[in-house]
Amino acid sequence: MTYGFFLGCIMPMRYPGIESATRHMFDTIGIEYEDVDSFSCCPAPGVTRSFDQDTWLTLASRNLAVAEQKNLDIIVICNGCYGSLFDAAHILKENPDKLAKVNESLKQVGMEYNAGVNVRHFADVLYNEVGVENIKSKVVKEMDHIKAAIHYGCHFLKPSKLKNLDDPERPKILEELIEAVGAQNIEYRDKNMCCGAGGGVRARVPEVSMEITKDKLENIKQTEANCILNVCPFCHLQYDRGQKDLGEGYDLPVLHLSQLYGMAMGIEKDKLGLDTHYITVNL
């Protein structure tokens, strides 16, 4: 299977190191992907969809149509992109009337979508396609010094009845994925709560956004965790930049799963972008 690699907005604009780490990790682990230059914003599910569902669905359908033209499924590394594109693909597959309506708009740019694209989160592909045992075989350096406070984020597992990836209240996918490279999962209070960024909260009411983030950070500080581990560049931004915004007392390194895997697989640190974070990563 070759996937269309959907970059999203935050990663290439704010954290290109996550993109570099992901590419090198995919190459090392054997996930085949293709760059698709004509992809656009997913668009953001918590913003565009909240104001105008028809516009959101049409914009998402154009991305799906681009992948369909190339006979590719889509792989994403961002929970927001996953939430938007997965939901749109599901709605268009199950609702012929909505599919016909978006195709009226797509026709204006010479495109059509036939509801034939699957959208996969890279963590899902790692766990369910590559497999934990195959991942272990690629490890050249055990990450046993990593004690990670895992952040799942809002759109990875939910809506759980459609994605059916794991128990949304007691998930284990990310725990098993980090343990595969020797890292330790550290439990903390309100682990499954939002990072504070989603739904346009960070942009519209930043003071509320930062209060949510502060609560999460304070809960993590009560543990022995030495980093925060995420699978979403937007959550990554909220924790990394947010600690700088909160000021003194917050200096916990933030890692995307691709960066942790890059470290474990012996990929050179300058290809992982660890020096591009607001909070210094010395792990």
C-alpha cells in the first residue's frame, strides 16, 4: 500500500522537524508514501465545520478527490486532519445526496469524487499494519530513559464507533507503540482531556485555552514524566509554545511519536528537528 502523505498546515509551517522525522521514520520502517502537491488545508474541523458544514465538506472532498485521482489512500500525522478527512470520507460514502451536492461544486474545477478513499492516521497504520513486533526489529537504541506522559488528543480515537481503533476511555495503542521502543508510559490525572487548542479555542479565547493547558501541565508535573508524547502537531504546538507563554515553571520537552521513533531507530538528531522546539529537547 502506498499512501498519499497529507502534511496539513501546522507541521510544515511551524514544526518541519516533525515532517522530516516522519519521512525518515516511514522510510526506515517501510511505510510507502507519495507527496501530493495539490493537497490543501483539510480544512480545520473545529473551525470551518462549526461555521458552515457544506463548505467544510466541499473543501475536504477536494482533497479526497485529489487522492482518488492518484489511486491513493491518505495517511495523516495530525489528529485535526484525521478528524476532518476521515469524517468527510465517511459522510460522503454513506450519504449519496451529500456526495452529489459536493460533486456539483467540484465540477466547477473539473473534478469529481466517487467516495473511494480511506483516511488513516499514521499511529493506526503503525499499530495495525506494521505491527509492534516489526517495530521492535527496527530499534537500534532502546528509549528506556524516556518517561512519557502520553496525550492522545481529541480526534484520534473519536468518534469511536466509526473509527473503532481502541477503547476511547481506556486506550492502549500509544502505550504499546512507545513501549515497543523501550519508552515508559506515565499515567496522570485527566489524561484524556483536550490540550486546550482545539475547536478554535486557542485563536478565539486564548485565556481559556491556556487555563486548560495549564491544568494538564500541572497534572503531568505531579508525576515522574520527563516529556510529553503526542501524535498531533497542533497538540504539540499547544504544549510546546504554551509552556513558553505560561512562563517560569514549565519546561517539559514535547515529542511527536515520529521523533521518538526516529531517536530509537538511530536517525540522526539533525533530521528530527528537536532543536526547532520552543522547549529544549535534551533526552
